[in-house]
Amino acid sequence: MSDKKNPGDKASLTRRALIGGMAGTVLTGCDAFQESETGRSILFSGEKINMGLQRALMDRDALAREYSEAQMSPRFRANGTRDPGTPDYAAHVANGFADWRLTIDGRVDRPMSLSIAELRAMPARTQITRHDCVEGWSAIGKWHGPQLATLLKAAGLKSDARYAVFRCADLYRGTPYYESIDLIDAFHPQTILAWAMNGEMLPVAHGAPIRLRVERQLGYKHAKYVTGIEIVPSLKPIGQGQGGYWEDRIGYDWYAGI
């Protein structure tokens, strides 16, 4: 999850350069500027422009490319946390996540608490997609799980709902990991809560028992070890207000579209 550099794929680089360059060309390579308060405010403003430009240029419902099983990577690296390592998580692993619950709350009409068995019983989507890591690598894997839209429709969204915030079991410097996406991406048909990977139950290193797959964004947006989804009207009260752990800590773009 803690993907940190530009993806190595040339097409992704070209596409991101076209969009991001229009908003932030003058900022490239200027570390002192980026570290200043003024610079950071402009960068975050530029990120919003980047998001708007990308969505203006691309169909919001367009699917990420899907691949055949023959094209799957022989090795799919685990990134970010490979095991939360807490006593609570170890206990869940020991009992096969029988007591794990996913909560859906916040600005919803019907707050929910779902077991892994209930999630696995839901209609599910299978997709073979490429994971583009900001550290510079990519891998193709097969994911299986219910569409996030199915859960959000069941919970019922209030009129002021705007974002889905994902709460996770892994800790970074004592802080549970968190990420967020807006409802446009939440309702994208390829946005799923995956409980299986490459035909088997999701491994611990890849976020067991469930992880987010939001295929139109870079890897750090794909939250692992998801325990809760909070629907909110604004990201300002979440963490330091930028929408995610790495966005708050080191200034990653909140919208990491590819």
C-alpha cells in the first residue's frame, strides 16, 4: 500500500505526464518549493486540477484493461504492510477470520456490520487487471469479490454523502492506515472488495481477509486489511485533511488516477 514513485509503464507515464504536466510543469524538480507551505498549497490545488482534467478527458465509467489468465504475472509482489503483526490480527488469522467484521457507517441510512462469510456469499466480480505501483513496478493478477457499489446501495447513501473512507487493521507508526475515494470511483464497476486473489483466498501479505481494488488508480489507493468504510461529506476531518495516510504524511496525490 505504501507505493511511492511513478509507475514504470510508459503508457501510464505518458498519460499522467499529459494531464499532470498541464497543472504542474513549473513545479517539477523544485524540492524547496514543494516543501514550503505555499508550494504545498499550490501542489494540492494542482492535484485537484489534475483530477478534473483527467475526468474531463476520460470517460468516468471507462474500464481499466483486463487480461487473460495466460498474461498473469508469475510473481505479484506484496507492498506496504505484509502483516499487521498485532495480537488482534494474529487471532483473526488463527481462526480463519471467522470473527472479522466489516462495518459500513457514517452518512448512510442503514449502517451495516458484515462477516466475511456474508461478504463471500454476495454476488461477486472477477477481474484480471494490472496493478501499477508508484514505486515503479507493475503486476497482473486476478481479483474476486463484491462490487463496492453493491454494499453502498444496500447501506443507502444520504444526500450529502461524497466520499468513502477505508479504515484498516495495519498500523503505521501506531496509526491505523486509512484511504479514501469519492463516490464516482466507489461506484465504478471494477471497484471491488476483493477476498480472493489468483483463485485462492486472499493471502495475509496482500491484505487478508479483504482489500480494496480501485483499478483506475495507483497501488497506494488499494487499501488492505479493510475493517470499516465510513461515508463522509468532506475529507477535511479525516486525518490531516488530505484524504489518506500517505497523502497526509508526505503529500501523495489524493487522486492517483491512471
